Amino acid sequence: MRIESEQAFQRFVAQARKRSSARSREVLVCCGTGCLANGSAKVAEALAAELAKRGSDVPVATFTKRTGCHGFCERGPLVVLQPQGVLYTRVKPRDAAEIVEKSVIGGEVISRLVYKDPASGQRIPGYAEVPFYQRQTRVAMRNIGRIDPADIEDAVAHGAYAGLAKALFTMTPEQVIEEIEVAGLRGRGGAGFPTARKWRSCRAATGDRKFVVCNGDEGDPGAFKDRSIMEGDPHSVIEGMVIGAYAVGAHEGFIYVRDEYPLAVVHLTLALEQARARGLLGANILGTGFDFDIRISRGGGAFVCGESSALMRSLEGKVGEPRAKYVHATERGLFDLPTVLNNVETWADVGAILARGGAWFASMGTAKSKGTKAFSLVGKVKNTGLIELPMGTTLREIIYGIGGGVLGDRPFKAVQTGGPSGGCVPESLLDLPVDYEKLTEAGSMMGSGGMIVMDDRTCMVEVARYFLQFLTEESCGKCIPCREGLHQMLAIFEDLVAGRGKSGDIEKIERLARGMQLGSLCELGKSAPNPVLSTLRYFRSEYEAHIERRACPAGICRELTAYEIVETACNGCHACFKVCPVGAITGKIKELHVIHHDTCISCGACFDVCPTQAIRTFPKKELAERGVA
Amino acid sequence: MSLGKEMGTQAGEKGGRMLSLSVDGKSVQVREGAFVLEAARAAGVEIPTLCHHPALEPYGGCRLCLVDVTRPEWGGWCKLVIACQFPAEEGLLVHTATERVVETRRVVLDLLLARCPETPLVQELARRHGIEQTSYVANPEPTDCILCALCTRVCDHLGISAIATVNRGIGREVAPPWGEAPPDCIGCLACAEICPTSCIPYETSEGSRTIWGKTFEMLRCTRCGRAHVTVAEADFFAGRGGVPRSYFELCDACKRKEMAATFVKLSRGAAGFSVGA
């Protein structure tokens, strides 16, 4: 049934809401990629089977629903019971019978499945009261975890396409752009270009054939916000794109998804089919005479294809390599025709802005960065997962408030933001309000919204080397500064972490970094030195220690670090003995253990398992002074 | 991708409006659609390039033609761009030798010298920018290929696309598909001829030519008998239309001789003309 008028759309919404409210009891099972990896599909099956088995015992109108990512991946598989709003974490298929018996039928809360707050030690049954959720404000992710991404009616019942209907039925394209301008929306892909300005420039471009593109080639290590949006609420992306196409006058759209996101492709494909069948996409959308359709294109696994000009080359069927952007894509983009390209999250924001108004969106955030922003919080933090917060939230609030602090309560050292092109922000800047400008000033960037928390067991030189290695492998190799520069920079860092650093290396790094920033063709190369420069800026003494003292202060770099057991702290638990991969530790249970330096490979496995912190690191060169080979 | 369109945007033939700009203080006029590099060359200002060729679309890979551009109303703010791809604008001020341009160019050449430590063209260019030896780790397997991609681009431009750049990052190289004899190659030598470091090997011997591991049968000049073009090349261009098969019957030298003979015949026939008198 295609919807061909405003009244028909309202009827469709009413019908969807009616169906939704009839399903008064819901058992939501998170089927985002993280929870699926933890076995949530089996949990969903077990719950559905159990509900069917109990038949008439189960209260009427109880449904299981497979939703997208709830974000709290650390605690998955997650199950939420509605309308009670109870959150169960780390649910196993064998818990299904108990959940149905006690909670669905009996209305009780099963204490052992409830989230235990690490800060207070209290069990918090309410989804909304868990600090991880309580402190968030969700716009782009408004419906993720609430809806079944494979069911358009469920999405519509939760407000999907309301923004599109408002735009198409009551607004001119110019008014749509004005609304986006009032919202102050900026590109969520990381660069933060004002979306309204991009759209206006494309609208003004001459030519009848224009394109709207969604960049779903999220490739940063540790980032997964776009994946979760495409998997968990594909309709928010489609709605945003249709609105954008209407605003700029485009009739063709592409969603470029990386092939490593198969679930996103499945859900997007399904959502496109359902939207088309309802007349929300395709010819004569909602009977307004506006035509627009979207095709999915799957990326082939090149990081550089997340760069907009390379992405467009790839869409054209050519080798995905960047080109100069002196003529904007809004004038000459895909197939040399005017093109608007926005990130998944940006598109997901658009529908909400249209539905609730630009002023509402602009009421959140900071002076120049409005609204909310999604982040993937990972690394050495207690609550890893996907979060969305108003711009301007401090790093401290993100890491300690929502993240629950550093894993194992170790000291915080730095947080890496913005992916491989971002930088490391030190403890002294924990109160930094997170927005585009503040992160850039701190030598990092917003980028993909990845946040990797690092504790004191992190060597910043090694961190920089890691990102350099990633980028060296991902550089397309088209331009000299990026291709040759990364190769040479990595060689310097491999020497540094192996204790082969030379005086003058820091200056050499700085000169090369500047050359790459100024000389590279695209943002991958221009920003590649960021991890290097930010760690040099805040942790220069660590670099100096590696070069001058042949020491790794964090005790990480293997070539520079030796391990030993502190006699007074060892309780003889034998844990280190069991974990040592090379048999370098000897000792009987309840007796003092010893690390043998001739066989130890400095992997640090013993350090990580020792319950009494009896293992200490020291510079390897001291071994020679002690007369050990 | 039509030849006319590219040439139009490159040589600035569209519109025909003239733009005035300044390059290192010298004012110069170019047609609308021209790039800053052409303006600089017209002004007699030398800017080094390695991947640029006037017959091909700009590429932007070598980064040597970096320049600073600004406008009076920008209040002193400069933008670092590459001259081969930045469109000339009315009133644009181009500075080709600012501190950061010179320094960045030096870093780029230093890196390129590390890649190609034994290549005369690179050594000479580096020397002119004050670099005798690379400050980086010299390539243990020296290559002459600077990855300017002129070869692959000219091959694309001819509509053949027999070779391409393959692999990413430092592993990038020019190669035929799967490293095997390229099925689409016509042995025209455009790649080898355009290569600025002459690093694409080929061999033309009596009756055959070998390039990219593929051996071609040669077509002989019907007059002098010299093997002057591969059969595949003649077939390719004759097949595309516009060029008659008979065009390939004579070699270039014999064609010139024939043309000269025609001129002589014509001039003898025309009153008042004498040739070689």
C-alpha cells in the first residue's frame, strides 16, 4: 500500500501506533553486532520459544522484539522488559525460562541479572536509572533499541518519517535548509562542515541531475556508531536522505556501506524495500510528485574510501583514491555532478530536526557545536559501548560518569579521540568540553567519534607507532608525502620502541610531520601525523626517555622493559606461572615466584594477572648492570 | 570522459574570458578554466612538477607544485594548494616560494630521493633544492619508478587501460592485471615514452616487440620494410574509426618522404613556385 496524501500518512501513523500500543508487553532483545557476538540470537530464540511454550500462562499481548544496539555492549546480551523498563544484562539462553516464569508471568525482578553499578555496588533494575543511560541524550540514536529495525510500522509508531512528512507537506526546500541552519547542524563525519551551507551550495549548483550520498564507510579502529545506526534504525538514515534530496533537488541517492557491516546492509536493504512499498521512497513520494530513490553500494575494505572524494571515485566504479577538492563536491562530485555527501549520523539527525524544530536541536550543545554527538567509548574503561550526549559534555563526564571510570581503577593516562587521525588528550584536559573546536585546539579532533581510553599501562610512543602502522597499511599511496612519509615515520618509531632511537629523532619527526600535514593530498595524509604530534605535545618526556635513557617509562615496549617479582608482595598464588607463555616463571604455590630474564619475552601477561601487584617493570638495560645476559 | 571536455577545462578554452592574476609579483593573463600552473609558466615562473603532463588530466600525486595562494581581502591568510589543479581566479595572488612551500617541497623531494636514491632525474631535482643525500632510510631495493602514474594515465586516456597502479601505500606499483601479460595492451609504447625516468623496459627487434611480458607481431612498412608499429596497435586505432587501416601501411619516415614528394610535385605544377632552388 503506497501512501499518497497527508491524510493517508496520518492514517498510517495512527494504525502503526495502535498496533504498537496493543503490544503492551515487550521483551526487547538487543541484536546489535556486539550482543549477537555474545550469543543474543540464541537468547531471543530461547525467550520466544519459552513464551510460546508457556502459552496461555503468559499475559496477553506479550511480544519478543529483536532490536538494534542498545549501546551497553560491555554488558551484553541485553534484554529489556517493557513496560516495566527492567534491564537484564549478560543474559544467557538458559536464563529464558526463569525470565519468562518470574518476570514476564510473575512480574518479579531477577536480581542476579540486574546491572550492578561498579561505583556504588548497588543493583539498578531500571533501564532509565542506569547511569550509562541516564546521562545520555539520544537524537541520532533516538529509536535504536526501541524499535525492530526490520519493521517499518514499528519505526513509524516511534516517530520515523514524521520529519519527512512535515518537510514535504508543509515546507519549501529553502525552508528545509533554513531549519537545518537554525539547528546549527554540522557534519558528524568529523570535519564539522555546516550541513545547511553544503546543501545550499548544492541546491544553487546548476544541473538537473544531482546526487545525495550517505557515507557509511566507518573504518576507524574502535568506532562503531554508524554501524549501530544503520543496523538499529536504518529508517532514520533513509528519512534524512529523502529530506536532504528534497532540499537540494536530487533524485538519486547512494548509501556507501563497508562490506564488513553485513547486518547493516541487510537492514538497510529491507528498510529501503519497505519504505518504497509504502511510498516513502521512489517515484511520487507521499503523493507529492517528488521522486527520489536510494541504492546501496558496498565498499571493498579500503580505509581511504571513507574520504569523500575517494568514496565518490569508488561509487563511480573506479579505484577509490582521493582527488583535490578545490572544486567542491556540491558543484562537481559524483560523476562530476553536484553532490551532497554526509555521514550516517548527520543524516540520522535530520529527521529529528525537521520533526522537532531546529531551535530544539540548537538548544543543546555549545556556542558553535550544536546538538548531540554519538561516541564509541572503548579501551580501558569499565562501561564500553555506544553513547550519545549533548556537545560540550566534558571528557570526565564521559569517561567517569558514563564510562564508570578506568578499568581496574588504574590511573587514567589519556583518551584518544577521532580515530587514527585524531590525537591523545591527557589527564590535565579531562574537563575539556567536547566539541569540534575544543578537540582541535587540544591537538585532536572529533573525527568518527571514537574514544579510546588509556590507562597508565600505555606507552604513548607505542600508541603513536600503532596508529602509524594502521595508516601506513591504509594509505592509498597516491601522493608522496603520505605514502613515503608514513613509511619513513613508521621506521623512526620502530627504532624508538626498540631502543634504537637517536638524538635528533624528535626534530626529524616534527619536520616530517609538518611536511605531511602541508603536503599531502587528502585528509588521511594531512591528519596522519596527529597521533604523533599530540603525544609529542603532552608526553614529550616519554619520547626523550626512549631516546636518551633507552627506557619505556610505562613499562610496555618489550625491547626496553624487564619484569621482576617484588618479594614482599608475592603471595605465591601461582597465577603468573600459569599465564607465562614461555615458562620463564618458576615457583611453588604459596612460595615466592621468580622471573628468569634469559627466557622472559617481556609480554606483560604476568603483570596483568597478578592479584597483589607484585610484579614490577624496570628498564631492561639495568639487567646488564646486574650481570644478567 | 571525452577528450574535448578535458582539454576544455585544462587549456581553458571554454568561455574565453581572460583572467588577470599575479604570480610572484608578475602579473599574467590566462583564459578562464586554466590552472595556476599554466599561469605561472606563462609568467615565466618555474614550478617543479613530476606527475604533470599537458595532455592529461591533472593528478596531484607528486605534490611538488605546491604554492601559496591568497587574495587581498583574505587579510594575509594564505592557502597552500597545488598549482596543477587549483583553478586560476581573477585577482588571485600566487606565491611560489614562501618558506612553507620551499620547506614542504624539500621534505617531499627528500622522501622521493629515499625511494629512488639512484634515479638521475630525482637526484638532480633534489640537488637543485639543496638535498645531496636523503635524510631518511634509503630504499634497499632502489627503483626508478616515481609512481607519477603518467604511464597508467596515458594508457587510460587512449582508452586501453592495460596497466594500472596496484596495491596500497608503500606497496603501490604499476602493473598489468595479476602481474601477467596484459590482455588489453597493444604495444603502442605510450607508457614507456611518457615515463620521465624511462623505467618501463621494452624491446623491439626484427619483426617483434616485447613490453609488459607480452610479445607483439610488427607491421612492416610497405615501402622500406621497417617494422614500425604493432599489428595490435594498427588494429586498435583502425577499429576505433577515424583512422583508416591504410594509415599504417607506411612508416613515419616514408610518410614524410611521400609528403615531401607530393609538395615537390605540386610546386612544380604551380606557376611561380620553386622548391629547393
